[in-house]
Amino acid sequence: MDYQASPLRAIADQMRLEPVKTLALRPGTRAVFRLTVRYHDRRARDSVGTLRHLGRDEVKLEMVYRGLFDHKPLSIRIEPQRLEAFKTALLQLRFDALRDQPDLPAYGVDLWLLERAAGSFAWSVLLAPACAQGVYAELAETVRRCLPEALRQVA
């Protein structure tokens, strides 16, 4: 599936965003999560949401939209309880052992790349929420429930 993940990784690169691995190694950073969304039909701008757990209770989501605000992030504070709910759900879904969603369509669906990094560990999963089943559908629902701001569409 790397042929589909590469264009999603390129979105963050084109916006000049630091990789999650690099962010996770910064002093005081406990965990980093990133959701990159590519809209297949261009109904909204591709987006990258980076959730950073800094220090004890500082949690912030930085949203960047392709082609807007010179790729400057919009910063949103997230309650620590929501971060904990998100982390617990990922743990229950065994996110760190998931592979990319099987049988992804080559075109015609929105794609998400969900990444997690802590210390020197990093993991990512590629999925298409519209046709996700089983654990991948649960993963998409977890993102919708815990981080709806990361899915806000901007035309």
C-alpha cells in the first residue's frame, strides 16, 4: 500500500511539517498523533491535524490546510480527558499492530493516514473510512468521536 501512503505523506511534506518521529523526540513531548486527510473529489482542502501531548496536561491540535494561511497551523486546545479516551481506544484496537486497511480502492474514496509516535517509536495506518469494515471502521469512528476538529472540512 506504499503507493497510496506516499501521496498522503507528501501532503505534510509539501506543507513543510516536521515528521511525527521528529516531533516525538523533542524534549517534553509525551506523544504525537497525526491525521492526514486527502479528499479524492477536492470538495475540501486536504488537511493535516497534529495532536501533541506536551508536558503533564498540555494537549494541542494543530490543523493545517493545503493552500490556506501560508500553511500556518490553527491551534486548538484539547481536553486531556479526550486525549486519554483517544489513546485508550487506540490501545483497545491494537493500533500499533494494525497494517494498512486491506483492499483499498485505487481511486474514488477519501484516504486517511493516521500516525502515532512516542519517543523513537512511530507507527501509521492507511484507511479509507467510507469502505472500512471491522477494526478499521472502529478506528475511523474513534477519530470521529474523539477528534472531530481534525476532520473539519474547509473548502
